[in-house]
Amino acid sequence: MKVVFLEDVPGVAQGGEIKNVKIGFARNYLLPKNLATPATSESLQRINSLKKKAEETRLLLTKNMNELSEKLNGQKIPIEARSGSNGRLFGSITDSMIITQLNEKFGCNIERKSIQLSESIREIGVVEIPINLLQGIETKISVIVHPVGTDPSEIEKLAEEKDETDEQNNPQDQVQESQTTEEESN
């Protein structure tokens, strides 16, 4: 079935495009949500105005997401959680908890699927999390998970000290790197 896309549908088409799609996809998803309309002679005449409108919307969205990316890049989000003496959490920190904190702190509206968290956070510490705001626009934030009643800066300092000691205690990595550079020069 030929349809004219009224809005961008990620992974399918951009607003103003004419595409052949499966009938079920058009009837069950695109048409009820007003994302597309059947390609008739009338709808084909409206394409130019739709393309202009879709392009303006796309540019505005890209601009807004770039600004948000700059605003969020490198930000530290403290999340308080109950934990045991060994640093393991009673429960876990999920992507929806992080999104809630981000949206409250920065007044933005980020979707849950934007966070690329491979698995929920189950330990006290600092975790870097990439956020895919829009196709091609990505930023990173740091989530500082700290025990109830403690200061997040303490956890951050401990994480930095741990990173420094890890770098000093891994001379094997340095040896492997020097061997790799010697092999490349030969």
C-alpha cells in the first residue's frame, strides 16, 4: 500500500516521503496514529507543504536536542539508595529512575529508551551512562549512586582513587601496549 508520511517514523521514513508499506502496518499503526495517509491524488498535492513542515520540525528538534546534549554532557546525577556494608544495593537503580532524576533536575523530557544501560546498577559508585537523544546526537552523564545519608562527593572521590590505583596496578596492560607498538613499527 502506498502511503504519504505525515511525520517522521524512525527506521521507516521521514515526513513527506511516499513509500510502499505492508497493508497491516499501514492499517494498524500508521493510519490510526495519523503518521501517514494513503497516497491519493489529493495527498500527493499536499506533499510539498508536508515536506516543508516536516523539515522545519526536524531542524527544530535537532537544534533542541543539540542544546540538551550540551547541557547534559558530563553532568553528575546523584541517586540515593539503601545498601549493605559491602556496597551492594538492596534492589537496583534502573533506567526509569535515572530518567526521572534527569527530567526533574533539568526540566527536560527524555524518553526511557534513550538511556543505553546494559543492566541495572546494583552497587554503590560512579557509572558513566551514554544517552542517545536523537539519531547521531549522543551525550554522557555520570550517575553517582550513594548510600542513604552520605554525601555523593565522597563516593566520587573514592571512585577516582580506585581508578588511579587500577591504572598503577596494571603494568601488564602497559607491557602489552609497548609490545603492540613494537610490532607495528617492525
